[in-house]
Amino acid sequence: MRYSDLLYGVCIKYLEDEEEAKDAVMNIYHELLKKLPLHDVQNFKSWLYVLAKNHCLMQLRATKKNITVSFENQSVQSEEFSHLDNNMEKEESFRKLERCLETLSEKQKLSVELFYYQHKCYNEIAAATGIDWNKVRSLIQNGRRNLKICMEKKCQLSIHIIIRQQISGDI
């Protein structure tokens, strides 16, 4: 019981529920009785922490596998139309990406296009553009981050427009 606070703290951190954390602590003590004789433990506190963390992660993984969702017949689309929606979503995402590419600086845009569209490596981009290798890497990383931010903003903007249209009755 000396390490109960440590175990409870780890469990509450991962499980985010007091009752589940209390149950997990008891289960960890039970698991400890089985595993401790099988291991040569040099630092018990650290080993116990890892055991508790792994126990909680396994418990979280198990609950994710058991999630059930019920579908109503009206909300399920027939398979013959689902591929059309998927294609339209991809096309819309591609259009957003193209618009977001235009917001990048010229060097970022060029580096991103060469890297992702033409599959050039950093060395090839540096040679073709005359830009230092480290600068190319930085341009691609910053360009990717800026594209992500732009895409997220465009997505949020699209959602707001759809909500406004629904509220006003246009849809």
C-alpha cells in the first residue's frame, strides 16, 4: 500500500475516471503478485510506474475495441452512392489544398511542390533551386505546417457556412 498514491495518480491520469482508477489500482496489485517474481527489478518504483501505465493503456485499448454504434436505416446510405460522396469530398479537399498552396511564400510553395508533387528529395531540390539544404528542409516543414493550418481554417469556414445555411433554411 506504500505505492497506492503513485498508482492512483498514474491511473487517474490515463483513465480520467476516479472509479476506474481505483479498480485499476486493485488490478495492478493483483497483477504485481504474478509479475514481480518473474522479473529482476532494480528500481521498483520506476518498474511499478511502467507496469501501471501499461495496464491503463491496455485498458483504454480494450475499451476502444468494444465501442458499439447503432445505425438507423435512414442514416445508412446505399453503397452505389457512397463512392460518389467520397470522390466529391476528395475533390473538395484538393481544391482547398490548391487554394492554400497559393497562400504560401514563393520559396515554400516551390519547395513543397517539388517535394510532394514531383517527389524530389532535399538534395535534388537544393540543387535545382540553389537554396541551402537546411533551408529547403525548413521551407518544406514550415510549408506543410502552414498548409495544415490553412486547411483547418478552410474546413472550419465551410462548417460555419453550412451551419448558417441550415439556420437560414437555404439547405
